[in-house]
Amino acid sequence: MVLAGKTLFLAGPPDVVPLEDPLAALEGRRGAKLWAVSTNDGTKVTECDLKTEPVFDGLCAVGGHLYLVNKAEEVVCFGKSQ
């Protein structure tokens, strides 16, 4: 999780436990999600599917951009280009 202004960003595996493969989300076979949540009222602002799970503590917000480090050892940048 990372707080940027009035938006809380959360990233991780989906909270789904399929009966046929209960460990799929924890073992990275179900991808991951990135959520942006308003701190004003707790509503989800947006959601993004991720191919690879983020590493623990792998989010950073700086200069209007959100950086995410994933388990594929990539740094992904979200934000508007200038």
C-alpha cells in the first residue's frame, strides 16, 4: 500500500479462492490487481489488472507517478507523461 495525497493505492493477488486450485492466487497463477481508493469516502476510484504480482512493499508514489516493482523484477510506472 502507498498513500498519495487523498488516494490509497493497493496491489496484490486477487482475493479469490477457487475450489479446484485454492493456492492459485498466492502462488501467482491468477495475476494481481492494483486498486486506487479514495481516502475521503473509501470508494474504489479505479482498478487495473496486473500480469505479475508486486513484491512486498513494492509501491512508491513520487512526482505524480506510481511505481510498482513486480516479481518478474520489472519496475512499472503508472501516471501521466509530461
